[in-house]
Amino acid sequence: MTDADEVSTERDVRAICELVDSSLGPFGANKMIVDSSGTVTTTSSGSEIVERLDVSNPVVSLLETAVSDFAAEHGDGAATVVTVFGGLLREANRLIAEGCHPTVIERGYREAMDVVGDHLDRYARPIEEFGTVAVARTALTGTRDPSTRAMVAEYIAEAVDELAETDYESVARSVKVTSRIGGAQAETQLVPGVVLDLDPAVETMPRTVDGAGVAVLTDTVDVPNIGGTNRPGETRVRADSFETREAVGEYERTRFAETLDAAVRAGCRVVFTGMAVNERVENLLANRGVLAVPQVDEDDLGRIARATGATVVPSLADVSAETLGRGDVNVRRHAGTDMVHVEGEAKPIYTLFCRAPDPRAADEFEASVERALYAAATARDGGTVVPGGGAIEVGAARAVREHARSVAGREQLAVEAFADALFAVPRALARNGGMDGWEAIVQLTVAHTEGRDAYGVDSVLGETRDVLADDPLVDSTEQTRAAFDAATDLAIRLVRIDDQVAASDLSDEETTDAGVPGAGPGPGGAS
């Protein structure tokens, strides 16, 4: 790799880390990303910022993959990963410039991470001490209005605490976060049940069915097609005259009427299907008092089945008393629009309507609420939390620096460098909250030295304070640990890369004395 390549790589990585740093916390700046097609995305999500940048550098691609994988697995915390990673890489580059070998840096970083893990265990508090609402409020960075943050955090905590599940994947199946354009964020609502932005198949169908038998289907609701090959084993009929076609049509309608009557006798009063409801059967359903809703999203079908206790079956012919769920279904107004509302009797299901005045703001707020939901569910699953606002990073940095005194050799420099890198989080939070980043670090360091271990940055208030006092700021212990681990592993991976070699042709590469093509300083500056 040439010196120009090395400088370009370092510049690209540093620029991305600075972009994400400035988006950290509730007062982080949004980024307007315009892709090659002209599509504009406004976001403060660390993972989305990295994923949407069009940078061809392969080292940046490694960062993008790592951040994307972390976001997919942990939901929230990607911005912390990038911020800590940026600090670790800057410190590693400094050490390499001073003559430290990447192996020394790796050993020092891994030893420091062990100390950080012990510190997290020591300062973890039971979530019951602060409640799920505190985690949600801390993670909810999509609004800067304290009253809106408090209200939406209460909604998230209500939904998470009500559900029997503790892992996020189960919670996500039971809580749908959706945005509606128009109105203010303060008009956000938590609605028990599944809410579908769909209409009944025809207006003559009932709009309210309480205690209904609910069928959940995956196929089109239609008459049986005996003239084709609609189902295996059906007879194929060649209708070559008007009379034959009429007879076939009458037979199909009679068969459907029998199927519908059997479903109604079993108790079916509402039908949800992922496919269509054919026009020729709409009135038959309405005349039997059946409310049918077509084109339901697959995820929503699953939520309806969970809420009502229904078993998802292919067609109306497969409906029986055993496959039906039960619940109240009605058409009511939500967010200024008539929607189908389903409140089942089996499991609690929620819909969280996020309101915002324009599409970009709505999408960003919805994503923020989803991240807060993930954080709250993860904390509830893990059972413990740690001080937020950068407090845990400052405390961990002090513990790592204290441990460095007992480390022999040049690894001591790497351990100390790890401690310095952890300050990147509270410094970014302070800077984004309108404070002087370095002044805030001094204040936090003094506070922690004096034994005030819960001192961190409150970006909303623009000050340093005890973040476990009034309106506590807390993060999931396991999510924080995972972010530190991911940032450390990624920094070590990049530090260990000493060259970028084209796999297609090595014949023209320069060789070193050892005969290794192109060996030379890489993105971490290793030699």
C-alpha cells in the first residue's frame, strides 16, 4: 500500500467516526445523506449513517459490515461502537507512530477489555432500581422535548413490562412501531392491539364485531376453481359451451357457500388474509355478517394470530373451531384515519403510533423509538443496568488506567491508550449537548476521583451531573458490554492489517526482502 493509500484510508475512517460522533446522544446532529440516485435520507442512527455512505475503501467496508452486524444483533448501540472504535484506532495509530508493534497493542487492548468487563459487573445495578422506563428514556434520542421523551418512554416501558417475553425478538413480534405523518411528536399514542391501515373488503361488511371468532389465512378468499389446477387433486374441466360454464360457475359458488356456512357455524365472524378477497365473494361474506380484511402484511398476520390465539391456515376451507382465535375487531379512527383495530383475548399486543410533521422526521422518530424499545427489552432480559451519559466509560477508564500500573513492558502503553480512548463517548455527548468536550472530561474526572462514580453528561440539560439521581440515565449492561467488545475487536482487526493487496494479480507488486508482495505500512500504520 502506498503512503497515499494509507493516508486516504485513515482519512476515510476518521471522517466516518467523526460523523457518527456528532450524532451521539439526544442532541446529536442529524445527517442528510444523498445517494447516487438522489434519494435523501435524514438520520442520526450510527448504523444507518455508516451503511448508507458510498465509500469504496475496503477497510471502510469492514467497518460497515461490523456495524451492520452489531445493529442487526443488538438493535441499539451502534453509535457507541463507532465512537469507541474511533478512539481506539486513533490511540493505536499514535502508538504505532511511536514504534509499538500491533501485537503489543492487541495484548494491551485485550487486557484492558478484561478490566472493563470486571468494572461493568461491579457497577451493574438491578433494573428494578430504576425501571424499564429509565432505559427507554435514555435510549430515546429521536426527540429533544423532555416531556415527549418521558411520555414515549412510559409507553415503551408499559408495553415491555406487560409482555411475558423478555428477549427483544419476542417483544418486536408483540409491539409494532409505526409512524403517521401529520401532527406533533407529542401526539404519539400507544394502542393496545393490532392496528391495520386497511379497509374491509366492502363497505357493507360489519364495522364492529365483539368477541368474534377470527380466522387468519394466507391464500386468496375465492370460490374453488374446479375448471383449472388451483389445488392438487382437483378435477380439470373443459368448459366449451355457455351452459357448461354456467353450470361450473354455479357449482363453484355452491361449494364456496357451503365452505362459508361451515366456517360461520364454527364461529368465524372475521377473516384476515395475506392475499385478496375476490370481488365475486365479497357480498356473500357481507351477507353472512363476516368482516373480511385482505392484503394483510405477513408480520401483522402473525401479530393477529398471537393476539387472538388463532392458527394460521391456508384457506377458508381449512377453518374450524380449533383454528379460530377470539377478540374484538372494529373499524375506528387512529391518527386521523379509519383503521381496522384488533384486540385479542390470548396475548397482549401493542401498536405504537409515532407522529411527526413530515416523512423524514417520521421515519427518524420511528427508528429512534424502535431502538429505545430494543434497549428496554434487552435491559429487561439482562436484568441489570449501568450509569449512562458516559459515566460508565469514565469509571472504566479510571479502572483501566489504575490497572496499567501493574502491567510490565510496552503493553502498559496500550492499556493506558485504551483508557484514553474510552473518553471519546462522554466527550462526544458533551460536545453535542453544547458543552466544551474537554472541560466536561475534566469535570467528570474530578468527580470520579472524589468517589462520585455516577457522574456523567446530561446532554439535554447541557451539564454534568449524577446520572442516577433524578431522571436517571441508564444503559443495558449487556448492550454496553457488547458495544465495547465489538469496538475492541474491530480496532484490533484493522490494526493487524499491514497491507492492501489486489487478489487479481500479484505479478507486478513490489516485494520486500522477505519476498512478501507489497509488505508495508497499512491502515493502522503498522510496519
